[in-house]
Amino acid sequence: PFNIGQGAGGGAAPGFIEATGGTITTVDTNYKVHTFTSTGDDFEITAGEGAVQYLVIAGAGGGANGGGGAGGYLTDSVTKGIGTYTITVGAGGAAGSAGNDSVFDSVTSVGGGKGNGYGTTGGSGGGGRGAPPGQFAGGSGTSGQGYDGGDGNATANDYGGGGGGASAVGVAGASGGQGGAGLANDINGTSVARAGGGGGGSSGDDSIGGLGNDSGDGVGKNENGTNGTVNKGSGGGGNYTGGSQGNGGSGIVILRYQFQE
């Protein structure tokens, strides 16, 4: 391990970082992970400069007839030095509403599209509702952050498309489309799948519906749409028959850096 008190000014060894903010854990012996599950605490580097790996997932869209789109999904690495960096964790959208953006400094993940009427654009697009004709197209995902929502059924107004996910488009609503699959990441030392789209609503019991954090979180079909999972940016499930529709899951920001060797 490096000497925290090295030199006249102390601080981190070259290439290493000391920082505060969020919930802090140690992984792989030499790395710190800061996890932010709500807004209100920023990331502050108090010593050193080095690479900070990030995973920034926005809040997901809520379901309506179509499934809610997953929150935008961004992961990469950037060099940071001493300073305070803004963290915003996007809330999930209520049923029929878009999700909210998540932010790490200058990195912004876009909130998921709502599964309401035309599926709307978002980090991943919301699923389209069923007919009437002209109102069934799924929403577009944001390039590099997520995929499009599935189209609703063009002729049957009771079958919505699935919301888009971080790694796949939502399924079209032949009988209630499945949400698009999310994406796994092991930034915190454990592989976790996040940002799946919500399943589209259906008036029949044969709907596939969504499956959850890795492949669409809402259950559609002739049941209440389920909520997207908290802090996984998963879309809310759709419902057509007058039952409740699922809220989108909130986002998350996770940062990782080396603090010793």
C-alpha cells in the first residue's frame, strides 16, 4: 500500500486517488467503489489524480399501455484530479411519465421514455400503445445509451410494445411485448444486470410481459404492471385493462478508482 503521509504535503501516490462521497467499499484489494443511490451527496477527490471508472444509469420511464423505457446507460473511464464533482441520481417516472436524468460531472444519462401514447424518446425508448392506427410507434433510444421501444399492435388497441433496454429493443406488441434486455456490469465487484425495459400491457393472459432487471422489469399482460426495480433504471410494466401501471425504477451512479497497489 502507498504511504498516505508521503512528502511534506501528504496525499495520494502518483496515479492513485483519495476521495469521499456515497457508500464506499473496497474491491479487488486495491480499488475503492463509491455508490450513489440518491441525490444529495457529491463525489470529492481530496488527494491525487487518476482514472475514475463510472457507471451512470438514469431513472426509467413508467409504463402505460406500452412498457416504460430503461434509463440511459453509460459506462467508461475518465481522468480526474482534486475537486468536487456533481452527482445526480435520476428518479424513475410515475406511470405514464418519463424518467429523470442521472449525472456524474459532465456525463449525463438520459431518463427513459414513457410507455404512453406514442412511445417517447429517452435513454431507451418507451413502448408504443396499441391502435388506433398512427399512435403505435415505439420511442427511440438515445445513441450509445439504450435501444428503441417496441411498436404497439397496429390493429388491436389492447397490445402495447415493450420498452427498450440497455442492450436490446423492446418487442413489438403482438400480444403484449417483452421489454428489451438490460446489460450486466461488474464495476462494484459483482456482475449485476440493470436497465431492462418494461413489458407492454395486454388484455389477455398470454402476454409475455417483462422479466426484470436484466430483461425488462415490468410484467405486462392482464395484471397490474409492476414497478421497475429501484436503483437499476428498469422500466415500469404496462397494463391495458384498467389496472395499475408500473412506475419506472430510479437510477444509480457508481464510481471506481485505484487507491493503492
